[in-house]
Amino acid sequence: MQTYVAATQHDRSTDGPFSTAQDALLLELKTANPSKPWKDIGAELGKPHWACKNRYKQLTAGSDAQENQQEGRDKRGKGKGNKQEFEPENTE
């Protein structure tokens, strides 16, 4: 006896790229309330929660790299150029 499992319907209207307006709203929602669940943000945008989280990472990745570069930090947060040069004392 064979058992068939019905495929679930997938709403394709939520697929596809984010619009400029959706990007702006996504950034606004997450920066206004960083602890807001992705599920709630996705519901407001009409997108899956995982897509919102991934898009947020894409949008903020460039700005984080620029901020770190401007502050002279590498990925580990250590300062570049903050090394103090050692000059031995002249004991003559």
C-alpha cells in the first residue's frame, strides 16, 4: 500500500528580492527594537523570518565593515595602528 503526502502550498508572493521600501522598514524595525523577534518583523514585511534575518545581515555587513575600518579595527576588534613602538632608552 502506498501512502501519498500532499505537498504544502507555498505562497510565492513572499519570495523574491526585497524592495527599497522593505529594506528601509526592515532596518527601522530592527534598530528601533533590537530584541523584536524575527517572526514579528517577517509578519510586518510579509516575508519569511529567515529571509528578513538574512537580508538584515546583508544590509548591515557593509556598514559594520566600514565602521570597523574607520575606527581602525580588524575583525577581532583589536586596534590597528595602536601599537606603541618600543624605543630602547639610551644608556650611554
